Amino acid sequence: MRYGYVVEAAEQGNTRYRVAVAPGDLRLVQELLNTAAKDDGRDPDLLDAAALTAQWLRAYGIAGDSPGVSDLRTLRDALREALLAGDDHAGTPRVTASARLVLDAGGAVTTEAPDSLAALAGRVLLAVRDAQLAGTWSRMKLCRNPACRVAFWDSSRNTSGVWHDVRTCGNVANLRKSRARRAARAQE
Ligand SMILES: [Zn+2]
């Protein structure tokens, strides 16, 4: 299967967070999710400042001053909210997008390379839909650490991963837990 530009595009969100990357077009979805800033303020929102947004869009062949950045941000934030809420996502805002589909010479259905932010949003939603139909969407997760919330691809056998990196976020949580246990014991 060909995934075209997505694999070749410079990854800026996924790369800066050094996460396990999702397969196929889900990589684009994950990349969009990881344009979000972290709470600590060290990693900026890549779809906020104009220069950063332009750089991110250039990697997908879209002009930096294209209209619709706020719509793309709305889509990203809605997807993040849905992932955080799990099964209980009645509060996720409704977002619409459309993609141009192509039946290619080999008989495969692909999306046309997006030339606008609206088309990019369409490709993102289509990739989410494909994953939902295939039953793999549950592997796209946001890190359980509230200060992190990086989007990672959980490739564990039973889809039980909760940290984007067990050595960092997982360790911090374990340390906090054992400290709390020690403090509780000290008070006994
Ligand atoms: Zn994390």
C-alpha cells in the first residue's frame, strides 16, 4: 500500500515528542494531535503562531497563509477531547470535513493529496473513520500524565498502554505513588 506524502513529510509534532508512530494515514492524525502544546509551556502549539503554522503546513505542501487554521485547530482539539473522554464523549463538538476520494488504476481507493486545510481535515477524518471501522482506533491514545497528554500509538498486545513513554511519564507516576505510600506509612 502506498501512503504517499504522509510518510515523507517532516514530522514536527511526533518528532519533538519522540513517540511511537501510528501506521499509514493515522500518522497524519497523530501528527495533528501532537501539534498541541504541553502544559509546561516548553513545547508551543504548532498551529498557533503564524510562523510555526506555516512551517507545519509546508511539510504537507500547503501554503502557510491558507485559510482555515482555526478550523483545523478545532478539529484537533475535538479529537483530543474525544480521546480523553473515551467512551463517554457526548460533549465532543461536532466537526465536519470532506475529502476527495480517488479510485486509482490499481483499484485502490485513496484520498487526493490535500491542497487546502479543508482537504487535509478531510483526510484526517477519513483516516480516523478507517481506523474505527478496522477496530484499531482504540490504539490511538493520549498519555495519561495530565501534564503531558502526548498522542501515541499503543502497539501493545492487549492495548493496555497508558504512557507515551514508560521511562518518563510512567516513572514519574510510579514515583509519585510510592512517595504517597511512604508518606501514608510514616503517618501510621
Ligand atoms: Zn507522557
